[in-house]
Amino acid sequence: MAQVLPTGLPSTRGRRARAVAFRVLMLGALAFVVGPALWLVVGVVGRALPGWRWNVLTTLSQGTSGGLANAVVGTLVLMAGVLILAGTTGVLTGIYLSEFAQGGRGVTVVRVAIDVLAGFPSIVLGYVGYVALCVGLGWGFSLLPALMILSFMVVPYIAKATEAALHQVPTSYREGAEALGMPGGHALRRVVVRTALPGIVTGLLIALSIAGGETAPLLYTAGVTNNLPTWSLLHHPIAYLTYYVWTDWNQPTAAAHVVSYDASLILVVMVLAMLVVARLIVSRTQRHAESAT
Amino acid sequence: MKSIRRPSLRTISTLALVGSVALVGLSSVAGAGSRPAAKKKPAPFTVKVETPPAASLSETGSTLLYPLWNLWAPDYQSQFPKVTLSTAGTGSGTGIADAASGTVSIGSSDAYLSPTTLSSNPTLLNIPLAISYQVIMYNLPGLTAHLKLNGTILTRIYLGKITSWNDPQITALNPGVKIPSLPIVALHRADGSGDTFLFSQYLARQDGSEWGVGNYGTTVTWPAIKNQLAEQGNGGMVSGCAATPGCVAYVGVSYLTQGLGDGLGYGQLRNGNGQYVMPTAQAVALEASGYTKITPANGTISMINGRVKGGYPIINYEYAIVNTKQSSSSTAKAIRSVLEWAISPKFGNGHQYLSQVRFQPLPLKVVEQSYKQIQKIK
Amino acid sequence: MRQRASIDVIGARRDESSSRRLRRVWAQREESLWRVGGRVATLVPVGALVFLVAVLAVKAWPAVKVNGGSFLTSTAWLPGNTYGGVEHVHGVTIPAGARYGAWPLIAGTLQTSAIALVFAVPVSILTAFALTEGLPGWIARPVGFVVEVVAGIPSVIIGLWGVLVLGPFLARHVYPLVANRIPDVPVLKYLGGSVGYGEGLLTSGLVLGLMIVPIIASTTRDLFLQVPALPKEGARALGMTDAEVARRVTLPWVRSGVIGAAVLGLGRALGETIAVAMVSGSVLGVVSPNLYGTMTTIAATIVSQLDSAATDGTGFAVATLAEAGLLLAGISIVVNLAARAIVHRSGALGAPVGRA
């Protein structure tokens, strides 16, 4: 059902004032969020566009100059890995917490662990990965420790979003599925999870965005390289865009700044593309769902 | 490691002596072209660059050395295509830690290894690669002169005792210069940094009475004063200073061009001899030559506040941090080859590379010492 | 589902083909598969936390021994002369003169996170309302994208913007409006005084707030969208205004989810590193005297000091940073349990209306 701005206002003065204030606050809050966001995005695009060359996407980096092909591929590999590792773990955790958990101490431990994990500074995660995995286990700077650390970081966001989304699925849906004789697991998959999909996807998107935007934990686990990622999980460093965003911004030459601006732009475009594609997929699966207004 | 403590009076006077000797030496070198070469002298030292086996090497560390590594790496690899050399700017401390843990082949650092680091990692070397220096920049719109500054004044600025640019202590030092009456905003590095190491050492040695003679390091506890800002990285220092009229900032020389482009000025500094010196290539070379003879075989020395006549007082060696014990002899050989290439005046230490980042080449004697250190990598 | 006996209507059939039987067996087993998979998955966050804390504890142990209990209360942050001599304290070798106290870091962490929440929670909820009810769909959808894009902007870019654009702007044009009107009396004077140059407590809190808005707002928006239309329409039919529907129907319906999202946002605020390191002023050893002063947080200190800590060959500086990391985990646990207790009391964790 389409929402329209309500036309009528109540007659009582107090209620009317509150209704108007609500609308003003609502738009004010939106401005507070959208203003800086646009400011940031326009800034990123505006800095990068004048010096933009398409071959940035196809040539390898030379650190403070050259292209970013290695970092683009590396970031995609890292995001895909996080989607597989953290996505599975997070969604399953969320489903368990919402559908199967009976309460009790064990579940509280899981919930607290999730919240605390979300509050761990990324640099500490990275450092622990460096000490225990890269050096301790001798894995070196490589894909696996990076994926593990990034996944630890974002599982909470996915699990929480999944749980919250499942929690909001109306009981009537579950009861309807039951009345139709659907076995529990089937109903869960076809009715409950599907209805909650937009919320779950939001969690995955936030998680991937955070994973793609992190620098510090990767510097200590993935290392850096100017070459393309290899297929090995261990002993080969991997490149990512955020490294170039930060390091090259802090370099003295104009060429390095161009690399930094390009890396920021690519990252933002990647996030944007991810959001659009994910929403398109979701809206296809939701075509027949009636959960939304 | 006594040699890297604050120099005693004796070292300072030796230094002064060496400085003057070096000056004489330098002038004789300058005249050498016209005279026949001395007969009994051995042939001047030349660096032999080994031909490396196939290897994949990585370098991480100092963000100040990072652009130079990025100039070196492609040219080295085109000369020796069997080697791939990947570079990264992560910060000196990380470079040291990575080299010590063996996660990278070469670490690079603006500061030499501390005695405690060496005692817990006795197989680490710090090999001088090039010479860098630090400039003091400020944002004083309309001012074109290079202000004279010294350790006492900078100390008082960073302690919050001098708060305005037209403070009598500054104007007295700069007669005839019209300094605007802006409040001073003291910028320091938010992150731990080799630049902080150099700058705090300069303050400690110029005027230890107010700053504290032992108060130096890659991180120092800056007093909380009203007009101060902390910035991440040299790039942050320059852009932060450009955004804040009245600021003063210590910046690695590679960033001088960027700072000038952003409208910043830079000052003359008082050296250990009491002279005010501009940060020019000549003044830096002069200072470096003064330290050449007392640079120990392991390269560990501070070159701050020297008494060399006309020498600029904040210069330093940039180091490669390498473990002498490598996993294989072929890796070791490749690392040696890269470093030999880097210190060779014909290749890495040539003007064509160093001038792009405003670094200075190593004096030949130090090249020889670095070469000897490189040979220890097995 | 939730211990409800499922009614098996197909089960009674006799003459089914083998493939059909397979499907039936699968259908019956599927639920337990989800259950077992879920339980295994919950081990990951718990295991990860145990792993992190264990590694940190091992690394931090020398620092815990040396710094002692005064680590929580002392304001000193003196790395000592890493190039000078060493001392031995409780059998641990440390650089001469090294003394660490984390009180300013703890205070800064709590202050910035509180500011961030105070800013972000109302803004996020109102934004979510605007996106679901206040704006027509053709404009709400792109605006919703913009909000989510903020989550994907690397923290360093937000930090750069904060330190070069937002901070100076606020310090020049916004903070003085408040600070110059504050009388010099106790408590209130915390809001007045010098506003500095835009790096400091309030700027950090606001930047953090901006960073966690997408996390809270996008989750809240999805929750709002799942509130069935019927009760809302009913409320409107009774003559309620939008504001009243929001307050009395929509918000109570999704309260637990919103609180969950806010706690998650709080987690991010507590742990955010580089952006805060850039806008906080990174002053070690000082608690800000007013709302605008330069300061630092635990996470920002760790990210900006870890590199130089690596040059302390005794390992004491790194150990102290590990201890600070442990401390942050501790704070996080305490804050979390407190939030849980509050929520439990107000009954918001109970089942939402739709799931009686």
C-alpha cells in the first residue's frame, strides 16, 4: 500500500503541534543523515572524477602510482570470502537464536558474546590475528587469517539483523504454514526466512560494507601486495582498496593522491552497486509476500 | 649500546672536531678534480650488486621511505626480472616487527633499533639506506621570510608558554620581519612516528632544561595545551596545518613540496653550533659528512643538533631492518642484491631517485659500512 | 518450530515412490538440520571471543602485573625512554620511566560513545520513520540508499572529512553559539569554555554518531516495514496522528529490535578506531575538562600507538595496549549486561505484539 503524506491534522492545539513537530523532526533527522552522507559521497566523487582513467581497473599498482586492479580483485575476493564464512555463520546463528533457542544461560552467553564482539576495536582483532595466526601458526600475511578476523568482526551484525528480522515475522504466518501441514524446517525456509529476507540482507550488506571499509585489521593479517591475489589461502599477501585510500592520501605526491581518490571512488561505487543488486534480488523474492505495508 | 645514548660532552666535542675535519676534507674533495689522484690511496669503494636467483620479496615499514621504495622496486625488477619485490607503507614500528617475525623480507624504519629491541632480536640489522631530514613548517599567511627558530622557542611553543607568533622572543630573533599576531597552534603527530623521534630529540638536545633531556621517542607525552592539534601521518600534518592559520608543524622533507603548494612556509633552525641554517641540500650534506666518521659499523647513530658549521640540525639515516638469518640462502641472496642495488650510487642511491623525494645520498664511507652489514645476511 | 508438535498430514500415505519418500524424510529432517547447524554456528562468536580474550590476556599479562590496579585510575601515559635504560618491576623488564594509566582513555571511550548514542538513536529512529512513512516511495528509496552507503564509506574517509571539514566548521560556527552563552557555574560550565580547533570530545562523538546511524537506521527501517498495516490503519481510523501512530503502535511493536540495533551501534562506537584517532586530538594522559576538549579513547590510542609500541623492545608498550584492549572488552561486557538488565526490567525483550 502506497504511503501518502497525511492531509488532515487534528483539531486540538496540543496534538496538532505535536503532529507538526514530529514531521519537522523527522525531516530534520533525515537532513542530518543525508546531508553529511551526500557531502561525503560528492566529495569522494568530485575528487576522483577529474583524474579518472579507466585503465586503473586493469593495471597493477606500483604503490604510490599505477593502477588498482590488484586491490579491486583483492577486495572482491575478501568480500566474497566474508559473505561465505560470516554470512553462513551469522545467518545460522541468527536463525538459531530466534527460532530454536530456549533462553537460559547458554543463549545469554551467545548474545553477550555477539554484542561484545561487535565492540572489539578492529585494530585489536587484527593484532590478535597477527600474533596468533600469521606469526604464531606461521601462516604469514595471507587470505585465511584475514577472512577469519573480518568474519569475527561482522558475524555479530549479520546474526543480530537476522534475529531481529525473524522476530518480526507475524505469528500468523507460522501458524498458517503449520495449518497447511508444512514440516517445521520447510516452513522455516519457505515462509519464515523468506519473509524476513529483507532484514537479513540488510545485515549482510552492512557487514560487507564494514568489511570492505576496514584497513587496520587487514594491514596486520592480509599484508599488502602490488600483485593479484593467488589461489592459496596461506602465505600469500592480498591487496585491498582501503590500504591505498589511506596510505596514498598520506603520501606527498599528486600521483599518490590520485591513487587514493580513485580507490575511494571504486570502493563507494562497489558498495552502491552491491546495495542496488541486493535490493533487486530481494524485491524479486518478495513479490508475492505481503509482510510489508 | 652506549653509542646511541645522548652524546656526552666528549662525543659532542669529538663531533665538532670531526665536523671541521670533514669540512677540510670536503673542500679537498672539491678540488680533487684538478689535482692528480693521491698515489697510495686504494681504489675508491664500489658496490658489487649480486645477480639474484628467482625470489619473491616483500618490504613494509616507514611511510617516509615508501615513495622511494616505489621508485626503486620497478627499476630493480626490470634489471633483475626474476625477483618480484612488493612494497608497503605501514609505519616503522610495524616494519621492524614484521622483519623480526619473518612475515616480510625487509622492514624499513626512520629510527634505528632500540637497545632493547636489539637484545630481544639480536639477529636484526639496521642498515642505512639514505639520508632524510625534517623541516619545521608554519602557516602564516602573507609571510614569505624563513623565520629563525630554535629548540628553546619550539619547546616553549609546545609547552604552551609561547602562544602568539609576535611574541617578543620570536620577534627579537627575527628583526625586520613583520610577523602577524596570530595565536600559535602547535601540531604534533597523533600516531607514533620516526618524525616525532627526530623532533623531540632536537628539543631535548637544544634545550633539555625545559623539555627534559630524556624526553624523546617515537611517542612522547605532549603536554595538554590550549592551542594544539594532533594529526595522523605527515600528510595529515601538512593538510591540517594548511587548514589552520597560525599552525606550526614538524614534517619529513619529502612533504616540503606539498606543504609549499598548500601555502605553508618553513623556518631556519639553530644548529648545535649556534648558527641558523636553512634546510638545503648543501647544509644537509655538510651535516652528514660531519657524522660520517663517527657513524658506527652498525649504523646506529642520531644526527641531531650537531656542531658542524653550516650543518642543518635535524637529519637522519633511513634504515632497512633485516634479519641476518633468512629461511633460505637464495632468499638471502636476493635480499642482499636488492639492498646492494639500493645503496649503490650508480643505482638506488643515485640522484635520479633520491632527488624525487628530496633525500640525500649516503656518504661513501657509510655506503661501505652498509655494504658490509648487507654481507651478513645469510 | 518452538516446540510445537507439527501435524503430519502427508505421513499416512502408503504407495509413494522412493523419490517422494526421500523428499518426505528430508522434509522431516530439515528442521533438525537447521537446529544443529544453528547451534554449531553459535559456537563461532563465542569461540572467537574466547580466542581473542585468551590471546590478549597472554600478551597483556606482563602489563597487568606491572600496571596493577592503578591502571584503571591513573592518568599517566609515559612510554618511558625506549632508547634509554630499563627497569625491572615484578620480574618484568620495562623501559626506564614507563608508567601507564588508562583512566583518560576509559573516560574518553564512555563519553564519546554516550554522545554518539544520544545523537544517533533519535536521529536513526526519526530517519527510519521518514523513510517508511514520511516520504513517498520514489524519494524514500534513493534516500535509503544514501543512508546505507554511509556504512560502506571507509572510516578513514569519514575521519578525514571530520578533521578537515566538519571539525573546523563546528568549532568556528556552531560550538561558539553554545559555549559563549554558558555561565561559569558548576556542571553547566562543562558545556562552555574553550572550543578549540575542532578536534575533541564532541566532534568525536558526533562523527561516531554519524557512523552508527546507518547501522541503527537501516535495521529500524526494515523492522518498521514489517509492522503489519492493519493495526496502524486501525489507529489512524481512530483519528490518531502520524506521530501518535508512531509512538503508540509502530515503535512499541519493534522496540526490542530497535534496542538490539542500538546496542550493536554502541558496540561499533566503543570500538571504532581510525576515525576517532583522527578527530579526537589524540592527547594522551588527559581527561577533557569540557565538552570540546582534546582527548582520546581506548581504541584510538591502540590504533595510533601500536606502531610505535613495536619499537619498545621490552614488549611492555605492546603489552599495555593489549591490556587496554582487554579493558575495552570488559567495558563492553559491563555496558552490555547493564543494557540487558534495563531492557529486561522495562519488559522490552518480551515477545512483540505480533508474536503472542
